[in-house]
Amino acid sequence: MSCLSYLLIAVLVFLGVPAQCADEPLEDLLRADSIDCVMSAAVASGLINGGTVLIGNRSADLFVRNYGTVSSADHSPPVKLDTVFDLASLTKVIATTPSIMKLVDEGRLNLLDPVTKWFPEFAGKGKDNLLVLHLLTHTSGIGDFSVSSCNLLQGIVEVAANRELAWAPGTKFKYADINFILLGELVRRVSGRELALYARENIFLPLGMGDTAFNPGEDLRVRCAATIDISNNLLFGTVQDPGARFLGGVAGHAGVFGTAADLSRFCRMLLRGGELSGTRILSAGAFRQMTTPYSIQDGKVIRAVGWDMASPFSAPRGAGFSGSSFGHTGYSGCSVWIDPESDLYVILLTSRRDYRRTGDFKRLRSSISTLAAALFSNGKNRRQCRENAAGTVRQKT
């Protein structure tokens, strides 16, 4: 029996796949049916209402499947390819980060600019060594705080400016939304355009991502999958993140809605080094700069510009992607992971149901990516993926 077979058995047992799936011939399960079983188990167990898995490479979509329903409501419609999801913190990497890199491309911004250059509110507050790069890598030393007590965005900037840094910039990683709230405002201060407009004009529309937007209009809202608010009320087309809601639905850390098909175009653009269908979004140099790994805390954490590579948030990397791969997650139940070395990406969008089962959700993300890499990587990378997967199984047993 192959290493992949052992891995699949472990994944199916670990996730509690229904018996009818586990009893199917292994050769059938080793095909894309295995992903169906994992996703169906997540729906059946109440972890998610439904979702979409889309796997592709630089040229095409390789696997596209929809599962379950868009919400927990009775008679909820099924998830479809054009279902619109709250992309939560994917906003950081599909709107804010590429907008920043576009401004770098245009020579209007430098990642090594001191934050005080663009935020005079920070001057004289012990933050002269704080750089734009530190915000992008979550190494700023600025911790999150409740934004709802602030006087909108300017108030948030002033509170951040006056907070004492928890550590010297660049020396420690701690994921914090405030970094990207500031970066969203930076896009406005540099470009003169609000983040929602800048991203739409320079990223989404040029890529043909017509179903991707902040504050979706009625045409998109009717296709939205549900999230829930703090009182477990269903939200359709209203951003789940309280901070983004407080800021009117547009913020650098959350607020974008979109479809798996649109995200697929974005991922293919990145696998092609910043260009898709003859339209260049980022220069090759800007793409390399964005995906350069930054080792933090003696290599315990590795981040790229805006993107995750190896950190406590890297569950979607699974057991098969290379060290040069990168991605991001979103609280609403979404994630992307992209591997230029394997020429592969995995998109997982879900209507998350049970937010208490964080461990199960991390395993779902990891299992989908592990299976995707094993099933769809090219020859060399697929062999390596199987070796990695076998090591994972040995560690568990």
C-alpha cells in the first residue's frame, strides 16, 4: 500500500469520515473522491454549513466542487460556484497587500519608509524605527485594541500612535489587525483613493474579478453565504468582523467579499509572477519582493510581505507544499495557499458553523491541502509530497 494510501486512511479516520466513504475501494478514494469525503464529513458533523474547494495551477482550474448549503437556516440554498463569501482576513492579501505593492511598483512608496513619513501622528512617540515593512509582517510591536471606542479611523490612528510598543519593531511576530487597518489608511494617504476604490481599480477589475468587492451591492448580497455575529444572528453580505463593520465595511484587515472563481484568477496571476491574460498587475520584481521570506524569532516564524509562510496560522500549508509556498486564512472559514514550486494553489471557502471547534477546522484546512498536493502536484513534487505525507502519518502513529 502506498504512503498516500496510509495518509488517506489516517485523514479519513481522523476526521470521522462516514463509513460508506471509508469502505470504498482505496483506488477510488485516492482520486478526488477523497476530498469529497472530507468535505462531506465536515458538513455532516456540523463544522460547516457548506463550502467550495477549488484547486488550480497557473493555466487552469483542476478541481472545483461545491458542498452543502450557504447557511444553517431551514431550506437554505446549496452552495454554488458563484456563491459570494465573506473573505475576512483574506482582505489583507487580496486587497491591501497588492495595493501596497502596486504603489511600490509605481515608486510612490517604499517598504522601508518609516511609518512617521506617512503618519505624522506617530512622530515623537518612540516609533521612529517603525517601518512599513514591520506593519506588513506583523512585527510592529503594536497590539490590537478595541476600535469601537475610537473616533472612527483618525481616532484609531491616534490611539495606535500613542500606544507603547510591546517590543522593538522587527524582533517579534504577533498577528494584529491594527497593522492592516493602518496599511489600508496608508493606501489612501499615498494614492489619494480610498482602499476600496484603489483595490477595485487596480486589482479587481483589471483581473476580471467582477464578483469581488467591499460592501457588496444587492446583486452580490443575494448570492452571499452566511456568517454569524456575536449573538449568532445570520449575516448575509454584511461583514462579520466588528472592527470592519465599525469602519463602514471598508478596512485594510477585513471587509472584502468574493467568489472562488474570482480568487482563482487572483491565484493564477500570482503563480504567473504578477500577470494574467496579458494584464500585468504587479511587476516581476514587486512579486519577488512580496514573496521573499522574512525569518522572525530565529526562524520560528517565517512571513512574506503580507502573506504567511510558516507560523501558528499555517494550517492550510498541509503536508505537501514547499517551503516557498505562501497563503493566508480568514476567520469566516476561508483560506488560500499557493505554491509556485509545485505550480498549485488551493482555495477553501466555507460557511463556518461551529466556531468553537478551532482544532477541527485547522485539521480540515490542512487535510484539504495535503490531499490536493498529493493528487494534483506534478511528478517530482508529488513524490516529495508523498514522502512528507508518510512522515506525517509516522509522527501520528
